[in-house]
Amino acid sequence: MMKIFDPEFDAASVAVSRNLANEYRKIALQNHAAFLNASDFAAPSVTDREHMDEKGHAALADAIYNKILALQKGLSHVI
């Protein structure tokens, strides 16, 4: 059975999405805000290529938790 994916989400969408992290990082730095690139920790599921699966959610939750701990410790390398 062939999977039907969101027609508005294609290979070009993936390319745009991958470049967003760089832009968000720049904005975070300009605003003295911490940044965490979710795609460094979790990938989209094979089910629909847009949403995370259980493993991805767990990995992202761990990354967020660790980022918060780092921020609380006042580490200078959090961005």
C-alpha cells in the first residue's frame, strides 16, 4: 500500500525546514535568548515525515530538560 503524505510538504519543504534552524539561531543570538535545534535530537517519523514518533518525542524531551539544566547552571555555551 502506497503512503499518501501531505501534498503541501515535499522535498522543497524539507530543504526550507533544514535552513530554518540557522535563522532561528541568529534571531536567538540577537535577542540574547537560548536556542535548541530540535532536529539535532529528533527526526520526523516514517509514518508521515512531519511528526515525531515516540522515540523522537523522548529524545527531544531529554534535550529540552538538559538545556534547562544548563541554563540554570549559567553555562556560557548554551547557545
